[in-house]
Amino acid sequence: MVKPRVLILRVAGTNCDNETEWAFRLAGAEPERVHINRIKRGEKKICDYQALVIPGGFSYGDDISAGKVLVNEIKHNMGEDIDRFTGEKKPLIGICNGFQVLVKAGLLPWQGKQVVSLGWNDSARFEDRWVYLKTEKNASPFLKGFPSVIKLPVAHAEGKFTVDSGTTLKKIEDGKLVFFRYCSPDGGDAEYPHNPNGSAGAIAGLTSANGLIVGMMPHPERALLKCFYPDANEGGDGEEDGYGCRFFRNIVEYIK
Amino acid sequence: MPEYALEMNIIGAGDKELLEISGKNLLALNLEEMKAVKKYFTGIGRNPTDCELETIAQTWSEHCCHKIFRSDINYTEKANGKIREEKINLLGEIRKVTEKLDSDFCVSVFKDNAGIVKFNDEYGIAFKVETHNHPSALEPYGGAGTGIGGVIRDILGAGRGAKPIMNTDVFCFGLPDADYKRLPEGVLHPRRIFRGVVSGVRDYGNRMGIPTANGAIVFDEGYQKNCLVFCGTVGIIPLKNVEKKVMEDDYIVVIGGKTGRDGIHGATFSSIQMDANVSTNVVQIGNPIVEKKMMDVLLTAADEGLYNFVTDCGAGGLSSAVGEMGSETGAEVMLEKVPLKYSELLPWEIWISESQERMVLSVPGKNLKKLLELFASEDVEAAIIGQFKKTGKLEIYYKNEAVCSLDMNFLHGGVPLRNLKAQFAFPGKAEYRKDADAKTTDWPARIMKLLTDINITSREAVITQYDHEVQAHTVLKPLAGMEHSGPSDAAVLKPLYGDYRGIAVGCGINPFYGRHDPYMMAGCCIEEALRNIVSAGADPGAAAILDNFCWGDVNDEENLGALARCVKGCRDFALKYKLPFISGKDSLNNFFVEEKTGVETSIPGTLLISAVGIVGDIRKTVSSSFKRGGNLLYICGKTRKEMGGSRYYAVFGIEGGEVSEPVPSKTLPMMRKLHCCIEVGMVKSCHDCSDGGFIIALSEMAAGGGRGAEVFLDRMISDDVSPEALLFSESQGRFIVEIDRTLQGDFEKAMGKNVSMIGSVAEDGEIKVFYGGEKLFSLSAEEAEKAWRSGLQW
């Protein structure tokens, strides 16, 4: 069986590409880290891949605002290709910086002009911590087999989910476009630090209506194995294999 | 008529003029050194150019060539009315340890940009710790950021390129409540330095995508005028890439950032004292994304074996990098080919600028095209600036005009080493003074006060700003659990994606002990660094250490004497713990001269020991937090009345006392046994006793696990000392260990006489302490956690 090919987009400042590559390899795909210059020069084409991932990092130093420069690069160089890609129902995933790119490029929560953003954390600084996440009911096939609450780490300065209007938030909720929501350990409403950045609706991740474009602030690629869970060293059970890994397996399974 | 080089009149200069030239040009060369320069140029019958003089000054700077550590010292030690004299060489003493231990764990020591030890049959671990003290005092954000940037390049420049996998950061700051009005001119407030330094490390480290997973922060008034910023990086390297050699006719290629006027005279400036008049021009300007881009391509080029040698462009800029690379062959450089940030730099400025994010490669002609194409493909600057030639000379041209022609032998071997004198007067054993105020009911309040002490309280506010998990290697994180409620002793990483073998990284630093005796401070720092990694699961038999000495004015014989005694401590204790030194660095002359009064203040003599050890299987890693009520608690090691320099004495204003004396002959065998117990999965939690003593360690374990404990102080191993000493003494060689009740027999059999069962973990969340058959006091784990987590929230 041919392994699904996954393109992990890399630019100056991308820094989660290696572990994302490992995640897809563990999940049974054939990932490839590709520098954006190679796409610009036509050496690589995204249509040759079955999934496209924009990993975490500080693309172009997050100058102007997080992900902004990369958004312009993508719009100018790959805009039509990405429309065709998602039109063919191929998964498009953005993690952390990648999520910032997807919302600022108007690819989430729906394709069009930008309606939501990720602003500076309420704490006004970068924070790395583990959070509890409620897995929401939505169309995404990538949450298959998840319990209602899981744990993943976040690490960002600009992760506060904001909306341009109450109408947008309502449309997101009504359309079941929330992927992950920050919550308390027992799945209840989250306050800081459980909502680590002050996100509206405690939203930590979004999905498109068909469930195939997914963006999130948390880092599933840092929770691939039990040993990476803080509780694995704290006498708890950790989460066997890590739900991070299941997320990537679900993507690979969908492609197959 | 030379157009680009200025002739410096050295041949005709007398002593006074020589010193004037050195001072005016910020060369930091003393009279003896200037005379050696004069002699060389008199011999070849001409004056030097500005570029030549600058090259010599960079190469011979204390920062680059460590003259004090390489010189012979006549050391006099006075103790109990007796005087002992000996001749010692500081660097020699340190290297002796590694030579004597002759461990096959060491792969490359003291010769490269970082020390390298064996990870497995295929990979090595590279580790280097640098300081960036002077720049951080002047411009905290930029100074700390470029400090981290610099040590990352040391790892990229270790062997033929190691991949950075972790950063460590250790800071020493003045007290945060210092009075603004009483700060001397030219000194920034400790809080401002703290914020700037933390932000600088955060922004550079996070953008580089390297987890900052271990560190320490020390606050003491002695660092008010000179802060210390230690930056370390750990890397992984294929063993086949460790050896490197510049080949004749290789091309000199400079990669990464462009060259500007920033950081000129960084090397010479950091070799002398600070005062109010230092220009911030000497501080470099950092851009992490430029370095990240360079790193990505460089590691690809390393994989493909496109170059023979790589080194970083740090202190002294190109002059140091190319000068060192070409020391065995010779080098020819065309300065106009160096990519510049802006035009109109003078040739000597291009040559010694310390602009960041640059490295130098030695590339064989056959790979040149491929290498340049690779760098261009990701928009990273790479320029051929010359060639290594078998001339034995350093020849530099600017637009075809020779601006420098120096013999490599003179440049690297011509620095006159001094014969130094140093003395240390041993104060004799200070008397132990019982704390007259200690009342039995007072213990919980005292413990709470210690938990909020600025040198003990949680560093959560700093740690969470660092991305300590990027690259997905970090198994044991700096803080315990989902909620960060307790401390970890060390960071444990799993550097290879497909392998459960790991490393533990920890450190030891305690300038407070040094005030009593720098020799014992060295022993305690070495032991603490080792204890930290052992309690997380590292094998004490597969571990190595790094030394970083930061000292004050070493022209002062007593300061130098304290340094010499500290080095002797390093030598003796490292040998006894069988820990090879694999790399080290000294930063001397950390002192400040007040402009108005001329008053000179040196920092407290400070030693940082960093340790790295192998964890055979990271799934056996142990954290410090209590795991289950009913589990048994053991103390390993003996408690003595050793309160000198302790946090308890500092916080409650008690003077005197004896400083802790490590006992490697007992502790090392005990650590080996403990490691075996951890390796077979017998140990549920483990924490070493350090700052604040036994009760602080116990409280931290309780806070981390959200559980209490019941402990009986009389059961601690000791020679009948008071409850006060049992609770707060900082005796070395002690761990608190949690064991499943069913394994009691196995554990006691494995550990022998080294341990005593002192009680058990309590699910009810109360820490109950008994002594002499009675309850001495109790306090709740929740309160302890709250107190411990209250600090640094400004």
C-alpha cells in the first residue's frame, strides 16, 4: 500500500517541522518538509500531496503580527492551488503558527475574508503550559475515538481567539465549527490558566464545515507518546500513546 | 601610500605612548603585551597597521585567550597560622581531572567549540555554556539574546556541526527591591535587568525553536552592579562528524548575517571592568530568524558533508574565527568580499566586528558550487572571502591593498604570559551559633518564609515564558505536573525520535557557600549538579560536567587566591566524583568602578557547574512530586550541622556556621545504588536536599504532588543534631525517596546503610513532622504550594 504523502510547509522561522514530520511518520504517512522557495520555483507542487500542513514556529519572525507575512506569501504564490487542494477534499492542517496563518488567510472558519483572529495573550507574554481540551461535536473525521476531555500543551504569545462580531461567533457555534475548546480538568468552563490566553468562547481550534480544514493552537505533535505527558512522570496514567498521535493517525486514515 | 590602512607608530613609542595607544583604541593590552608587539614589529622593520593591532588585541584578549587561566600562579594559603605555598596553573588543574579519569565516555574535550560525550554508538552529545555578562548589564535584552545566539552557534560549530536540542540559562541578579536612588550612575536597576534578560532569552530561544528546559536564578546584592548571564546549549551530533580539519586551499566562506558596526570591541571590552562610560556600541544586535535560517541550511550542508571545518564568529569576529581556523596553515582574506549591512566600514572594523548570526566554513573547491547553491536556495547569505594557504601567515587585503600580514606563530603564540601571585587566608572553621530565637511553635512560619524566599520560590513566571517543549524531546519538564505545582531537579530529553535513550541536564551554583570557602563551594556545586541529574534518572557513571567561573577583579591577589582555591576544589571533587570536565569558560574582571568615588566592587566569586548524564530509558525517569498516599519515604545520606551559607541563616539573619562539606567517598557509592533502584522502576519520586535543607525539599515534593507526609525527624541519619539542623541544614549527599510499601525489603536491601525510613506520604494533604515521640508541627501541602508559587510575580 502506498503511504499517503504529506507536505509540511517550511519557511524562515518554522520550528515545529521536524516533530510534525515524525508525527506523520509514526501515523503511517510519508511526510516531506518542503521549503516554500521550492514551491515558488515550481520544483514541488502541492497537488502531488494528499495533505498539507503548516506547522508551528515564528514564520518570518512573526513580524507585523503572527503569521502575517506567510499569509501574503501563500496568497500570492499558492492561493489558487490551495483552493483547488481543499476543493478536492484534501486535509489542510494548521498548528499554532499554522492556525494563525489559516485564520488570517481567510481559510478558517470558512473560506472568504478574514473574520476571526488570534491576538496577544491576556498575560501579554509567551506562555508554554499544558491545557485541558474539550473535544467538540463537529464534522471533522480527525477527532474519531477521542474522549470528551484530553490534554495537550500550548506554547504561544498570540493565541487569544477573537472575532469581528457576535454574529461571527454565533455562526461558528451554530455551524459546529469549534474543534477544541479550553476547559477545566473536569470539562467545565475554563478560567486562566486553564484558558491560557483569554480566548473568546474558550476556543482553541476551528474546523471548516466539512471538517477537513483544521487549525488549532495546541501542539498534538508534542504529545505523541505517553512519556511526554506531565502526568506520565507524576504517577498518573498519562494517555496511552498520546492523543496527539491519534490525531495524526486519524488524518492518515481519512486519506487512505 | 596606503589608502585603507592606518600606520600605528609603535616602533617609536615609549612605554607611556604604548599604553596610550592601547587605552585610546580600547585594545585592553597591558604594557608587557604592547612591548611584545613592539618587539615583533621592530624585528620585521615596520610599524603595524590599525588592522594588525586590532587583530592582535582581539586574539590576545582575556576573553579569547584566557591569559589568567593559562598563566602560572604562585599561590599562598594561610590556615591556622601555617603558610603553604604552591605553584598552580588554573587551566592545567581542570584539564588534569579529565586526563586522569581518561573516560571513554568523553569524545572531544577542551579543543572544540563544545565538549562532546558519547550518547550511543552512533551519536554524541555536545554541550557548551558561555557567559554574556557585560553586554547584559549594559543592554539586558540584546545582551542576553545575543548570548543565547552565540552559544547556539558554538554548538553548530562543534565538530562539523551539532544540532542544538536544548538551551539552559542561569542568571545572577542584584536584589529586586534595591533602592533606585542609591544605584550608582551607569547601573540599571536589577528588576529592569531581570525583565530584559528574561525577555531576551525568551525571544531568541523561542524563535530558534530550541527548548529552554533547565536553569537557575540567584539573587544577591553582590550582583547589583555586575549581573551574570550564563547561556548554555546542548546538541546532538553523529560521531562520524566530530573530527574536523582545515585543508590547504580550502575556501573561506562566511555564512549567515551581514557585517555591520555593532559589537566592535566586544571581546576587549568584556575583558575589562565596567563603569558609567561604556558605549552600547560594543553590544551586538541580534536577529534570531537570520540565525534560524542559517542553522537549517548549515545542518543540511553538514549532513551532505560539504565542508571540512566550521566555527562560529563570536568574540573578535572574523579575526578570531579565521585566525583560529588558519592557525596551522595560513589564510588569505579579501575583506571587500564580506557582505555588509551598510557601506563605509573601515577594513579593521569589518575584520573585528562582532555582528551576530555569522559562521565561517572551510570548503573544498569541489563542493563550493553545491554549497553556495544550497545556501542561496533558502535565501541565506554565503560569500567566499578568501582561501586557506600554506603560508603560515595571516594576510588580509582590502581592494588589493595589504592591510594585515602577520605570522600565525606570533599571533597565536606570542602573548606574554604573566607570573601571577595569589593568596588565600582561610578564616578557620567559623563557630556554629545556635539560633537563640527558634521556638518550637515557630517552625511552620519559618518554613513558609523560606518557601517565599527569593532564592527558593518558584521560577514559574520565567519558565513558562520559555518554550521548553519545542522539538518534542522534553520528557521531564522544568516544573511538575499539569499545574506546575512543584520543581524538577533536572530536564530529561529524548533526543532521537525513534529511541527511548535520553539525557538529563542539571546544574549547581551557590555563591553563598563561596563566601565561606570557595573550595567547598566547588565541591557542593559539583555534587549538586550530579545529584540533580541522578535524582531524575541519570547514571552517575555516565556523566560529565562543565565549569564556568565568573570572578571579580583578579588583579587583586586575594580575589585571584579565592579563584585558585575554587579551581583546586573543582579538581579534587571532580576527581572524587569521577566526573570529567568536558568544556569550560571563565569570565574574569566582573567588577564595577564608581565614577565619582572610584570605589571598586567585585562580584562574589561564582562557579556554575553544568552536568549532563545518560538516562538509559527515559520511561524510567523520576519526578520530584509525591505520587501516592501510604508510600514509604526514605532519606538517603547523613545530616550534619552544616548551616553556613544556608538559606535558613540568610533569611533569618544568622551569621557564621560551617559550610557543607561533600563526602564523595560515601555519596558516590550511594548514588550508584540509588540509580540502580531508579533504573528497575523501584523509585516513585526522588528529590535532592539543597537550598533550604530537608524540610524545603519535602515541602516541594508535597506541593508538586498535592499530598502530605508524616515524617519522624529522629529517624534521619545524623549525629544527634537539633531539630533546627535536621530541618534546615544544607548537608550534601542527601535525597528524599518515595517507595511503594511492597518494595520496602528490596529497596532497603539494595541501599544498605545509606538510607533510613523516615515516614510515609499522606493522602490528606498535611505535612506532619514528629520529633522525640511528639508532633513538632504540621502544615498543609496546599499552603506550602501557595507560598512556594508566590514569587517573582512582578
